[in-house]
Amino acid sequence: MPDTHSNLLNEVRTLKEEIKQLKTRKKFGLVWEDKPEEVVELCKEKLPVLSEDKTRAIKGNNGPTNIFIEGDNYHALSVLNYTHQGKIDAIYIDPPYNTGARDWKYNNNYVDTSDSFRHSKWISFMYHRLLLARELLSKEGVICVTIDDNELPKLLLLMEEIFGEDKHLGTVVIRNNPKGRMTNKKFSLIHEYAVFFGKTSSSSIKKLPISPEDKTHNYQKAADGSWFLTVNLRKQGVDSTAYNKKGKLSERYFPIYFDPSNGQVSSVKKFEIEIWPVDQKGEKRIWRRGREAIDEMYSQGDLWVKQVSGKYQVYYKFRGGLEGQMPKSMWYDSKFSASEYGTNILDTIMGARETFQYPKSPYAVMESILAITNKKDAQILDFFAGSGTTAQAVIMLNKKDNGHRRFILCTNNENKIAEEVTYPRIKKVMEGVKGLEEITGAEANLRYLKTDFIDGIITDKNKKNLVNKSTEMLCLKEDCFDVVKKGQNFKIFNNNQGKNLGIIYDDTGIEPFKKEVQKLNKKVSTYVFSLDDSAREEEFEDIDSFVELRPIPTAILNVYRRIFK
Ligand SMILES: C[S@@+](CC[C@H](N)C(=O)[O-])C[C@H]1O[C@@H](n2cnc3c(N)ncnc32)[C@H](O)[C@@H]1O
């Protein structure tokens, strides 16, 4: 009897356990085989840091400092989780599309159609990077990921999982290949997609500015220099019918009087001819403006009557609409064509053909950035930079509207692309390219950083090592790269915006650093080596108005603990 009882109890326990597991099991969403990725696994033993290749720095006086990171983006994004958490306004990425045509590598091997884990590997690859990228976005930040039919459905589910279904701001269809891809059985594709997700519910797509000179909008310039559109005074579309749902006749349904002998117009009965807001089908509609506004517009010369197909039509000058429009979900313009504006522009810049396959059109990237943020000093990140189209797009946007946007680009050095294509392209665009009227050079700076590693076992010696190797990370975090003073175990940097950064690598650096700060007589953001979490405030009491103290490396290690678990 007691045996039966305890057996029963055991069974109940097992059942309860199974119910608990069933409750936590995924009910809906993407399921994939998480194949370990070497670059991710590496971070269990080594910690990523950055080192600068100073020979490749580009200095352009007062312009913003842009960053190029050569290395695997998993490592670059890990570092950025310390330096740029919550600071990025816009992420634009164009990852490998996993077409099966050996267009990307996983664990150093090309992935092709014979690989039965092809989709799982791609999802794992993207998952690890998107998780890190999400943390970098500001509260209003938005990410745009371009993709084609191969992985669109999986990408959408993955993004919903990471960002939340309600953060999906839309998926745009971009006509990137007007000639169409060669196919036998399937449709010939002329488009790809750009998927937009916001970080929080405060994120939104922004109105795209309208340039009245742009012929597609039909704006005309008035004698006083203002811009107007010629619009039919009769309303069309929603809420334009003369009778409302309850059958009441609108006050905006009335005749306008017209004298064809002299073109005079009035809302008051002065002339024989009556013009009613009735459309071509005989449907009664309403005027867009009331009587008073109509007479006012006529007296200003902004309203007139014209005969079209034997019928009198009233037109007026509409002076609004220039504040912008919400971007539409289909981008059809030829300027988005990758072959016409991607490859051709890149060939002209590089002075050589086919240095990179399938670069994007810079106009498609510019449009995506403008749809994400209207901040003229936005911080923009692209961690699948390829040939560097995003850098060019940022520079062109700044040129167009006098902006101060900055970019952080990252790409690996597969086929020497970072050294031989991305970096030279950025340099040439900053210098200006003959024959490309929109690329006339820019006042912009660039720092070339590479990912590096230190031993990840947390000992006092390794903590010291991390601090010694943290210089570039701190320069990146504080946006201060120019050395002002280099002493024994300390360094002071500044930037062209008047900001100062101090790094104290060892206790022996404290006193000489303090003397320099007093001489400098400026506020310095100061990182102090400390084995624990204290910033040694008591040692700086005499100069506390000059220093803002932060201990290192604990803050860096805390970020790495969180992301590498
Ligand atoms: C599709 S291309 C981007 C093209 C780019 N939008 C342009 O217009 O030139 C993707 C790029 O990401 C790089 N890439 C792929 N995996 C990477 C990784 N794990 N880390 C860094 N870059 C990577 C590839 O080398 C390739 O250059």
C-alpha cells in the first residue's frame, strides 16, 4: 500500500513537471537548430577589444568623426554594447541573402544549397547579431534590414521575436533590378525588401522631405518665390460627397459664379454662369474651401476658372504640403536600381570595374535613413557594410542638407574587401570624385579600428590587461581620439567639439594626471583603473570640479558578462 501511494505521488510529480514544461514551451514563432558559431563561441574564452590603425585615419577639420571597424560584426557589436548602448538612431544593414549561391560563410565555410542546415545557420547568425544590435538603438531608434524572397519570411518572424510584433513599422518593396533576374520557372524578380522595426513604441517612420524643385511633385514657383501646386477646387475621394451619411447636405455644396467675358469669379450671385462641384460622373461633391476663402483667393490672383473638355473647372494655388509626406511602401524610382546606381557609381569612384558585387544604390540607403530619422546629427550604424554604400549615403545626405550625421561601419575583410574596397571608397568620397557631381568632398573624419582580443579569464592580471587595451574603446565611447598629453600610465585626449577624455591605467598615473588636468583647466571625463568598482574619488577631491570619474574595467566586464553569459 505505501509503495502504491509513493508511486502515485511520483507520477503526480512527473505529470506536474511535464505540465510546467508544456506551459513554457514555445507555441508560435520561429524554431531553428542553433548550430554553434565559432566567432560566438570564441567569446567564452576571449574578450573583444579594438585597436586603431592610425595610418588610415582621415582628418577633415571640423566635420563629425566617423568610424570604420574591420572585423567580424559579432565582435564589433559586442564592443559597441559597451560604447554605444542606446545611442544609435538608425541601423541600416544589408546582410548576406542566403541565396544558396555560396554568398556567405558560417564557421569559415561557404553555405550553399547542399547544406541542410542552411536556413538554421542563417537564422542563428542573424539572431546573435540582431540581439546585440537592438541594445544599441536609442528609444526612438529604428533598424532597416534589406532582404529578398529567400529569407524574407524567416527574417520577419525573427525580427518579431527580437523586437516584438508591434514594433514592425513596415516592409518596403524596392525596385532594385528593373531589368529582372533571369529565371526559367519562377517570376523574374525586379524587387527586394527593406524591413523596418522600431526599438520601442516611441519609434516611428518619418515624413520624407519634399523638394519643390523635384519635377515629380509638379510644384511651380510663384513670382514672390513661394511654391504652389495647381489643385482642382472640387474635393475628391474620402469625405468629398455633398450628402453626409445621415443624408444632410454640406454647406460646401454651392455654386461659384463666373463671367467668361473677363474671367471674374465670385461666391456671390453676380454673374449668369453657375459652376457646381459636380464630378465627371455627375456625382455631387463639395468645394475644398468655403465662400470667404474662395473670394479671398480670387482677389489675390490665386483662384481661376478654366474650361476643360467643354466644362468649367475651378483651380487654385495650394501652398502647403512641403512639410513632407509619409514614405510609401513601394519604392519604384530608377534611382533605387542597384545595377544603374550601385555598380556604376562604385565603378566610377573606384576607377575600376566590379570591385564588389551587388552594391546598393546610395539613393536607396539615403531614402531609408530619411525614413528612419529626421535628426541631422543622427548616429547611423551599418554592420554589414560591404563596399561602404552607407558611408557614401551619409556623406551625400549631409552635403544636401548641411547635416552632421555620423556613421559607424563594420565589415569583415573577406577577399580583402575592407582594405581594398570599403576604406578606399570612403576616402575617395570624402575627398570628392571627378565626374560625380554629388560627390564633391566632405569635411569629415574617419578612424579605422580593428577587432582584437584579450584573455577572457577574469584575474587581476587580465583586468589590468583589459584596461591597457581599452584605449580605443574609450576613445570611441567618448568620441575623443586626438592625444593631448601622454604621460606615464595616463593619457589625455580631446576632440574638435571641445570634449576631453582621460585614461589612468595604473595608480602611479593618478598624480601626474592630476597635475596635467590642473594645467589644462578643463572638465575631463576620466576613466580610472580599479580592481573593484570604486573610482577612487578620495584621491581626486582636490580637483573634483575638473573630473567626472568612472572606474574601469568593471563596467566593460559587466556588459560582456551580460552578453556572453
Ligand atoms: C550584401 S553585402 C553588403 C553590401 C553593401 N550594402 C554595399 O552596398 O556594398 C554584405 C557584406 O557583409 C560582410 N559580412 C558578412 N558576414 C559578416 C560578418 N560576420 N561580419 C562582418 N561583415 C560580414 C560581407 O563581407 C559583405 O561584404
